[in-house]
Amino acid sequence: MSSISTLLIRNLQDAFGENDAARRRAAIDEIFTEDGVFYDPTSGAHRGRDAIDRVAGAIRATHPDFRYQPIAEPEELGNGGRVRWVSGRPGEAPAYAGTDFIIARDSRIAAVYLFFDRLP
């Protein structure tokens, strides 16, 4: 798995899918540039690691038992990539779906764009 694919999966599982605040923050510090941005269609732009950590924690708090599962292999093009995923309680039908697009810089995420999708 290339670095962009790894970043996509780590963002999904280690940053936005992690319930433990210390592990989540450590992952964000590892995979995001200092000036990284997370673009959320419902709450707008979250700039910097502190803001990304806050929004990831807030999202997890709304559904701590949900798991993000990629539904296709990550795709890459140049310094960008995307991964399609579903989320829900393990063993149940997914509750929602989305696609994460990233722009990478210096082997870290400079920007994440979240798009919600119709369930497959």
C-alpha cells in the first residue's frame, strides 16, 4: 500500500474512527501537516491539527460504537487520493456512507474533503 493509500486508511480508522483521545491525537499529529484542513459538508473547514482533533472527537462522540469500513480499495492520482466507505455498528447494516478525498504533501495529509454518499 502506498503512502497515499495508507494516509486514507489511517485517516478513516486512526483519526476519525478512534475513540481513545490520546491515540486519536497521536495519529492526527503523525498523518496531518501542521496546517492541514478537514472540509466537512455540514460544519465547514477545520484548520490545523487542534481543530481536526476537536471535530474528530465530536464526530466520534455522536456514535462511538460505529466503525468505518472501506468498500473499495483506495484510489490515487498524483498527490491525491480517495476512498469510499460505510459506517455503522458492527454486524448491522451501514447507517451512512461517504467518500474521503485527500491532498498529500510531504507524506502527510494537507487536506481532507468529506463527501456523504448514498448507501450502496
